[in-house]
Amino acid sequence: MNIFLLYLLLLKGTVTAFAGLASLPVIQDSLVAHHHVLTDKQLNEAVVITRSSPGPVGLYIVSVGYFVAGIPGAIAGWLAMITPAGIMIPLVHFVGRRMENPRVRSVLQCVVIASAGLLLAAAIPLARDGLTDPVTIGIALVSFGLLLTTKIDTLWIILGAAIVSLSAAALGTMVQLG
């Protein structure tokens, strides 16, 4: 894939969804479903790599770029990730002065709701790829329950899930579904 086209597709994801993983459905549709240069498994791996390392959640865009086109793709991903900040900083300054305006507040609330919907839409294909056996289904349900009912930091949930998964694999209890 042409590096400039990759940059534009990744930029489309980062510009249309300003919050980390909210760009997943756009990236999934563009690079997995439409251009077929990435698989759902690779997209999942990019998210896991990012969630397992320090830094912003949206950094998965760099991993996606790398999976598609190596080092030049990672650079395209990094540029696509930082470009919206150059656009948003002046815009936030402008909008911040007008937050009392009901129309501005309404637009921002709609953006938040749309981002939540995009995250939900992205979760479905990722779950299909990641939920492969009873252990992973159990890990997902327990993790979801902990996120909803406790204030445990997501890092501890991810580490706990990794330990359970590694233990189950070592014990040979993971059985493929389907």
C-alpha cells in the first residue's frame, strides 16, 4: 500500500474519532474490510501491544502502520496520530471560550455519544477474534465485571488476565471453539 494513502487512512481514523480506541471502527473498515492490508487479528495485536505498554491508547495507530508497511508505515501512523493535535489545540482554545453556549455544549455531547457508539461497533469484530475458548470468554466477562463494579486500574486487570491466560495455557486447559 502507498505510504501516503496509509497516512490518509490512518489520519481519517484519528480525525474522525478523537479519543484513543474510538478510531477502531474506522481503521477496521478502511484497512481490514476495504483494503484488506490488515487482519482483525493484527488489529487486535496492535491494540494489545499498545495497552500493554506505556503511552497513549491511540498509539495503536503506530503499530497498525507497522503491520501494514513496516518502519515507513509506523512513521505514517505516528504522523497520523500527532496531526490531529496540531488541529485540535487551536480549536479547543476557540471552543473553550464558548462552552457556555448551549449549541457548542450540545455538539460536544453528540461527539462523545458518537465516539461511544464507534467503540461499541469496534468491539464486536475484535471480540469475535479474541474470544476463542472458555478461558478467554471467562476472562472477558470477569474483566468487564471488574471494570463496571470496581475502581481497579485497567493495568491490573490486563496483568491479571495475562496471568490467568498464561496459566491456563501452561495447564493445557485452553480449547479452541468453533
